[in-house]
Amino acid sequence: MTDRDASLATDGGLPLAHEQVDEIIDDLNLSDDVRETATEFAKRADYEHPINRAPSTIAASVVYYVALLKNEERSQKAVGYTADVSEVAIRECYQEIADLESDRVAEMQREAHREARWEKFMDLSEDGWDDPGQCWDHEDCPRDGCDGELQQQDRFNAMCLTCENAWGHVRDQTTHYLQNEDGEIVVEKPVAAADGGTEPDGGVDR
Ligand SMILES: [Zn+2]
């Protein structure tokens, strides 16, 4: 990588951990998703919370750990062989990194969970699920302290007529959900069993 060459030139030829990540990633044929997070972790190990180990060990351990987190696991043996680092060193060092990055890892897992939920919804919408009708009409506004009621705007949106807050509507086989702008579910209600898609109170007119 060109930025690797540049930093080699400026810091006297001692590559930092994050500068060694790319080559290991390439050799192990890991994804750019792993590359991005491994580089982020390695940079923090270089600059924010120095670990008293060789940069090559840190780079190998970060790659091992992030690949594991992202379901692209490579064995400690394979990573060690590629990076010329002992398996024992990787085993010890990746646990230090796991401790240091525990908050970030928890956040990543929440993101992944949210994305997985979204993918489930997207699959269903591509299948062409039925129009929700007015399924959120006259439901109580989920916002704290608002006594308003909701009105379904279209298949993807419901709005409170009083506070004018809007939520995204998604559903799966059994449940309708409203999401806030962070994609968090704020309220849910079951899809009517009888009709498999349209609402039980389908007589509501707009
Ligand atoms: Zn409201």
C-alpha cells in the first residue's frame, strides 16, 4: 500500500502494527470489512493504548480477533504462519486487545444484530408483502408524554397527528413494528392471523 511506503519513509523503517495489517489480510484473503475494523483496532493499539508487544504480534492478533468476530475465522496457526508470529503470542495478545476493545465490540455486535433484523425485513418486502392498509391508524403515539394518535402515511411510514413525529413501518411474518430513526423498534403489534396480511379492522376509512 502506498501509505505504508510513506510512513516507512517517515518513521525510520519501523512499521507500526496498523501498517502491517493489510499484508496479513491480503495473504489470508479476508474481507474489506475485516480490514477496516482490524486497521481501526491496530491504530488504537499503536497510538491510544500501547501494548507492550512487537507490532507484528499486535497486527497478527488484531487480524485473528477481528476475523473471528466477523465470522471469517482463520486459525491462530494460519495467522501466525502468515505473519511469522507464534501461536502462543497471538493467543495472549488477542485477549489483551479483546479487553481493550470490549466497548467497541459490544457496539459492533449491536449494529450487526440491527442489520440482520433489517435484512429479514428487506427480504420480505422484496417478496412483495401486502399493503399494511391503515394498520397504525388510531393507535396511541409511542412518544412519551404525547396523547396523540397515529395515522398510517404509506407502507413505510406512520405519523402522529399531534406531535407530527414519524416512524418507519416494517413487518415480518407475524408482527408489525414501528422504528425510530436509529432503527430501534419502539412499538410492535401482531399481524392479524385471520387474513395473513391485511388488518382486522380493515373497515376504517381514510
Ligand atoms: Zn405524538
